[in-house]
Amino acid sequence: QVQLVESGGGLVQAGGSLRLSCAASGGTFSSWFMGWFRQAPGKERECVAAINRSGGNTYYADSVNGRFTISRDNAKKTVNLQMNSLKPDDTAVYYCAAGSGFLDYARSRRADYEYWGQGTQVTVSS
């Protein structure tokens, strides 16, 4: 059974940084592409960053490009999201997701992901 567990969320002031981590168990981590999504109250869940199996291909939403960095460690079965220069608009529940589709690239479509974590709250105060 695949499990994804996020950690690292919290309350931070605008301009600050947080590092989210997602630990995976079950399944074969290196065979999954991974993504970080977020959902703010009243809004759709959106992909903020994604990474392919090897880590050589990444995707960033325009709203976070240049501020967030996704990385993965296949040996440790973890995927991280370093978030810098945080803004109040970044406030949301952040979810880690994993997918096993055939084509290996950083995917931003929610429908491509099969496994989801429970989410971790990130709150950025102004």
C-alpha cells in the first residue's frame, strides 16, 4: 500500500521560507513522477511543482517560478519543496502526489496522479 506523508508546513511571515518534505512508503518510488499541489479555501487544487522520475525534468507554476524548488532523493524515497520569498497568496494546504504513467516527464495535471498525501498547512502572514 502506497503512503505519502508530508511534513514541514507551518506559519511563516511574508518573505520567509519553508521546506516541505514528502516521505513515501510502499511501491517503487523511483518509478513515480512526483508533484506538489496546493489548495486554498474556495479554490481549485493546483500543481505548483512537479518532477520526473530521475529528477532531470521539472515543472513550476508561473506563480511560484523562481521562488520554489522541487527536488527528489530516490534512495531516501523523498521529494522536497523548498519555498522561498513566501507571499500571503501562497497560503494553502499543500499536497504531495505520485503517479506512474508511461511517459516520464514532470506532469502538472491533477488527473495524472494516483496517490496523494493528507496535506500540510502552509500559512503566510502579511
